[in-house]
Amino acid sequence: MMGGNGPLFVQARASAIRRLSEEVWDVLIIGGGITGAGIALDAVSRGMKTAVIDMQDFAAGTSSRSTKLVHGGLRYLRQFRVGMVAEVGRERAIVYGNAPHVTVPIKMLLPIYRDGSFGKFGIPGVAAGLWLYDRLAGVRRKERRRMLDARETLRREPLLREAGLSGSGMYVEYRTDDARLTIEVVKKAVTLGAVALNHVKAVELLYSATRRLAGVAAEDRISGERFDIRAQQVVNAAGPWVDDIRMLDRSRQGKTIRLTKGVHLVFDQGRFPLRHAVYFEAPDGRMMFAIPRNGKTYIGTTDTDFAGDPAEPGVTMEDRHVLVEAANAMFPSLQLTIGDVEAEWSGVRPLIDEAGKSPSEISRKDELFRSPSGLITIAGGKLTGYRKMAEKVTDLLVREASRHGSASWGSCVTRTLTLSGGDFGDEAHFPAYVHKMMNVGVSLGLTERTASALVHRYGSNVQEVFRHLEREVTESQRHGLPMDLYASLQYGLEKEMVVLPSDFLVRRTGMALFDIHAARAHYRGIIRVMADAFGWTEAQSKAQESEMAKLLGLR
Ligand SMILES: Cc1cc2nc3c(=O)[nH]c(=O)nc-3n(C[C@H](O)[C@H](O)[C@H](O)COP(=O)(O)OP(=O)(O)OC[C@H]3O[C@@H](n4cnc5c(N)ncnc54)[C@H](O)[C@@H]3O)c2cc1C
């Protein structure tokens, strides 16, 4: 699709492909969602020669389609899995500490209704449960739960149903941007020497004469070019597609993956003016989230078995009805309709099948499989546990390498490894850093709000984004784009491997989900800039325009 003599960015991609095909890698990871990205970072930071490919964009699978929470594991407490609560709580603190610009603690209300399933425990019962959770998960003192009576609960969130409300528990969850968390992990891995390439698909597996896995045959889905990638070890981190890769390896035996679909809907705050994040029980007894975010409110999720193409799980009218009804039951004064939905997304959970269980009962735990050919598959899991999963996989890679007499590698260092964009000191320094950089942004002509949004999105990398502001004001005017958008796009092209407009609009900026009007206003300008950057023909630009118009609900 990409053609002509597109300059720098095309050359950068071509040279990455050349390296992938000419060198032999200690490890090749199939899949650049949070799981594959985490493994790439762990492996390269122990000194392994590491490559990671994704057949779509990084995080375009499940890792940009979650509820966007780095959970503390409250769900596991309900299942009395005490050890899991402790591990997840510890991991949450690490994920936050390594990149406080991507993850923010937010207060969450858990309303207790006399007719709901928490009602039977009463306020003292829920208080005791949350107390236990705080201790097990090692929640910091200032973030520990508070119990509120009905009056105080309604003062904090007046939209909540009043009838039957006996009070609430207020605890802290960590809100993140799943796609940006993934890209910050990928970028850090690249900084340490990994080669990471999006839009490259593993189409076949390659074996030695003794049927040991030796690499993959890959296809660049942008140019159509085919090439081989040779590697000592191959990891299958293909999320919902892990069984497809195991089929290629003829090792899809034993436990298999079960896909369940989850949908989220986005409303403007003007229509759904939620002040406080709420974790609530839907009429069918399932737990759902309603979360305010940058002038919008999103709710989710559904949980239904899924059998179609995981790349396009889609949203049905039934999905929308379920969520709108759940929102209206909990926030009855709103009387939302499907017509109020501004944007939506759906994703599929790659869960390890447990026969006889309903979608929401299946455990979210991760598991590792090693096939006779040496293919290492990691399946299941959550965003929250990505670092720990990566540690387990990389430990196995290290053991396997030493068994085969290859080099010996060290132990995991990611616990304290700052992600890309996190170089401003620890989380306590972030507010002062935001303030300082906001002033820099304002001095370059941005409003305080825009400057602050950029610092929150890019962390310490905002300095590079600002450099584009200094240099390229007239260019942004030429393309009719706001300065901040143009600078973000240039940074995305240079440092975040933006290849297609949706990479930028959906996953690098989240505009298609949380700022749909700006996305609709500017997608053509964005495509013009990208056409210049990649040397697209008129026909190629038109094809991209029509793709984007569809994605943004304009067609
Ligand atoms: C609705 C929903 C809500 C969720 N909410 C949360 C939450 O709030 N908090 C939380 O912690 N977790 C949550 N999760 C779970 C979490 O999102 C997933 O566990 C996680 O994103 C899975 O990441 P992954 O990297 O394993 O898979 P993916 O992100 O799907 O990555 C796999 C990648 O492999 C690539 N790939 C596949 N085949 C090939 C091939 N042949 N060649 C090259 N590349 C290939 C795909 O393109 C894809 O990008 C949620 C999940 C869903 C569906």
C-alpha cells in the first residue's frame, strides 16, 4: 500500500525489516500487545537480542480495548483468592511506579443497595471486605477505603439511584491508557536495543531438520514483502490468536483459548455528567464500571462468548441495549438512549477455557505452554499482570537457552525499570513536572489545558513533542491542523511507529474514542501529513480517507 519514494519513515521501516531478516535473534516474539511488549522489554533488558512483530498495530488487539484499569484485584477477593489479591496489588504499585504519566489513581465508589448482592453483607460486611483487601493488596495508607453513608454517597455522585441505597465503599483504582502503556513499553524496549515492528505478520513457522523451531516466515502487511526471521527461540504472545499460532506449530492440544467479548460505550459529559467513577452491579448481577475521563463518561463491559474474527469483534444493538439499560438502572435520571452513544469499542478476552463455566466465571489467570518444537505460548492474564507474566516467560527463555548451551542471561530487572516517558523522577515528582512543562507549553503558544494534556500523554517525552512546536508552526498551518495535533503526529511518526492513520487516531492519541469531534474535524489533515511523510499516491490517500470515515462513523 505504501509506495513511491516516501522519505525517512519508509527508510526507517525498510532498514528495520532488513535487520529482522538478516540477523539471528535470541528471541522473536509474535504479538505486540501488552504481553508481547512486556516480554520484549524483559528479554532485551537482560541482554537478549530481541525482536517483536505485530500483524496489526501495537496494542490493536485486546490491549487497546480493555476497561483501561490497572486493577487491584478486588474481583479476586470476592472469589477468596487471597494470594492473587496480594500479588496483583504489588504489581499494580510497580506498573504505576514505572510510568506514573500513563496510570493515575482514581477514587471509585462501590454503592451498596439493600436489594443488591452487596446488600446482604451490609455496610459492616463490605467495610470488612475492603479493609481486608487494603491489607492484602498493600494499598497505601492515603488510598485506603472509606465507608460513606447514603447521604455522603449521593453528595459525591448525585446521579446514583437513591431508592434502596444504604451507603458505599470508596476505594482507589488505577486508570490507565492501555494502548499508550503498551507503546511506552515497546519504546523502552527499542531504546534498549530491541527491534519492534508493527504491521508484520508471522505467516508460517520455520523448523530445523530436527523439527526444532527456528523462526518464522513473515509478511509486511504494508508493502506485501515476504521475508524470514531466524531466532533461537520464539514466543507466541498472540492474545486471541495464540491457538492459530499453535495450529501452525501443530501443537494445539490440551488447554485451549476461549474468547469472550466485552463492549464499552462512550457518552459526552454533557449527556452523562458523572462526577465519580462507580463500580456497580447491573440488573443481571454482573459488575460494571462507569468512569469519567476527559469530558466523557464510559461504561462497560459486557461479557459474552465470541466466535468471529477477533480483529473486528464489532458492537451489536443487543450489546448497546445491555449497557444502556444497566446505566439507566443505576443512574435513572439520565434516561439514556442508544442515540446518546458518542463512540464505542469492543475487544475479546483470550481466556483459558474452563468447561462448564459462564464467560464471567472463567478465571483470568495466565498460563505458559511449551510445545515439543520449542514454541513458548503465553495465554490469558490481564494488563495489570503484564510485567510478572513477562518475567515468567523470560525466566523460561533463560532456562531453555542454558539447557541448549547458548549464552547465559541474568535475572529480571523490570521491577524498577522506568518506561519511556517516565524520566521525571518518581511519581511524587510528576505534579511539579506537569506544572513546569505546562508553562513551557504555554510559552510556545499552547493553552494551559492543551499543554497539560500533552504532558499527561507523553510524560518526559513531551520535550520532544514541544521541539516540533518550536520548529514547525507554519507546517501545521499549511495542513490546517492545530499545532499540538501536528506536533503529536510528527512525534508519532518519528518515535512511535505510526504507519496508518488509525494507529494515531485510535491508539497513540485515543481521539477516535474520547475526542471524536476533533478526530472527525482533522482526520483529512492528518492523512495529508502522512501522505507527505510516506509518499502515498492520491489513490492511497483516498483509500485511507474512506477507511477513516468508516471508523469515525461518518459513513
Ligand atoms: C473488554 C475487556 C476489558 C478488559 N479490561 C481490563 C482491565 O481493565 N484491566 C486489565 O488489567 N485487563 C483488562 N482486560 C484484559 C487485557 O486487556 C488483556 O489481558 C490484554 O490486553 C491481553 O494482551 P495480549 O498482549 O495478550 O493480547 P493482544 O493485545 O490481543 O495482543 C496480541 C497481538 O498479537 C498480534 N498477532 C496475532 N497473530 C499474529 C501473527 N500471526 N503475527 C504477528 N502478530 C500477531 C495481534 O495483532 C495482537 O496485537 C480486558 C479485556 C477485555 C476484552
